[in-house]
Amino acid sequence: MTRPNADAVGAGDPFDFEHVAQARAALDAAADLSQWVQRFDLLGDPTRLRILLCMHRAPGICVTDLSLALGMTATSVSHALRLLRNEGWVAVQRDGKKMAYRLDDDIVHSMLHELGATHAHHVQE
């Protein structure tokens, strides 16, 4: 095993060379960190996260219904949806005059489940 670069800023003698090697391997294995940064940046916006949670629970929802559920203007919701569509997270399907939006990214879908989001098969009264 090679020794870590001792010239690194603030570096002293490591406590555990194996931990240093494992940490570096994790960074090397993440092929493109910018994709991860972009993904978390999109999730870090409260409006977009709220939209994703709504769509997770109500797949096929339209902008008007989303805007009413969120208490936002349809223009604001449309703008956020456009960003999410450009990233491939959301898909839209025309149903007559209605544009129905749904999640279209398996990773985001799984992340929402991990955050505790649930699906609704019917609305309880």
C-alpha cells in the first residue's frame, strides 16, 4: 500500500493508512461527482422536493392540481417541473387537454421511499 501524500493541506501522520486508502477508493469509484452534486442540488430545493413528494404520492397529477396542493402559482410549479423534466426526473403525458406529470427516475423514486414517502392507492376520507 502506498503512503498518503504528506504534503496535503493540514495533513499529518494518518492514524490508519487503510482508512485513508478506503476513503480515496470511494472518491475514485464515484466516476462523476458533478452528477451527484447536481442530483442533491435539485433535491435541496424545498419547492422541487415538495413537487416530487406530491408526484410520488399522486402520479399523473397536472400542474393545476399540483399548484393547488402546494399553494403556489401554476407558473412557479411549471418552472420547477421544466427543470425536473430537463434532468429526466419527471415525464409528462398528454391526456386530452390535461398534461399529466409523473416521476421518471428510479433513483429519485427510491430516494423518496427512503425519506419516508408513501404511495396512495386511494384517498382515505
